[in-house]
Amino acid sequence: MTQLPAEEVAVPDFRIGAAQACTLSCLATEHGLTLTRFAYLICGDRDRAEDLVQDVLLAMHRRFGPVLPLADPVAYARRAIVNGNISWSRRSVSREIPTERLPEASTGFAEPDDQLWQLLGTLGRRQRAVLVLRYYLGYPDVDIAEMLGCRRATVRSLAARGLAELRVRLSAAQPGASS
């Protein structure tokens, strides 16, 4: 067995395989909140995060049925959330219709009041996805590139530009900061 370099961490494979069977209801019960938090970090909107997770779980049910023949269904769901968020941002027309009725109860996590998380929300969707996947989940550039469907150099460029933009906005937001 070959060792990976110290700076790269192996990410579980999400391909279809003959691994232990996991049910969709088990995935939703055990990892639903974690997936919703991940989706929130990717999109920056609590309601859209819940919709993304719901759409992904529905798509997984349509594709696989109640039993998931995946080696790592959580990794599969994360990739589907990232892809779903990118697709969502490309839609030209919103399908949501405002109503007079109040929305359901909260999922248990509050809106961020941390300045860095607010600034992260100002980045482009791909930059935010790269930064969350790299620094929150610890994915190596190879896996991020595969997940986003781009080259490793693009991942490094998106990360560098995203961090530079965060530094500029963070220093501009702090009182008494001079560039």
C-alpha cells in the first residue's frame, strides 16, 4: 500500500460499490443535520441549505431507492450538495413563491454573527465552495477539483483569490485599518 504525502489527506471514495448497505432514512437521520450545516456553509442561506439537502436526498432516492449501494453516501451527498448549489445559482428565475404563512421552525443553528462567516458569504459560489471544502472539511486540491469539475490549478487560483478578497474586506471592515 502506498502512502500519501503528508500534506494530502485521503477522502473516502463515493463510487458505487458492494460496501455495507446503508438506507436513505439512516443517512437522513444520522447525517441530516451535518449535511444541512455543510450546505449552509456552501450557500450561506439557511432556507436554501435545507432545500439543497432535501433535493439531494430526493435525488438519491430516485436514483438508488431506499437502500444506498454506495461506499460512502455522505461524501456522495456532499458532492451533490456542491453541484446542486452551483446549478441553483445558474438558474435565471427563482421558483419560490412568497406566501403569507410563516415558515417552519428553525433547524437548530442560528444565523452567524461572526464577521468572517459574513464575509465568506460575499464571495462567489465557487470560491466559497473551495474555501469550505479545503479549510472546513480538509479536502485536498485533487478531490476539490474532481468535485467541482475543474483543474487543480483552478482550485488553487480560486482559493488564493478568495483568501485575498477576504483579507481585503476584513481589513477594510476593521476600524482604524489602513492599507
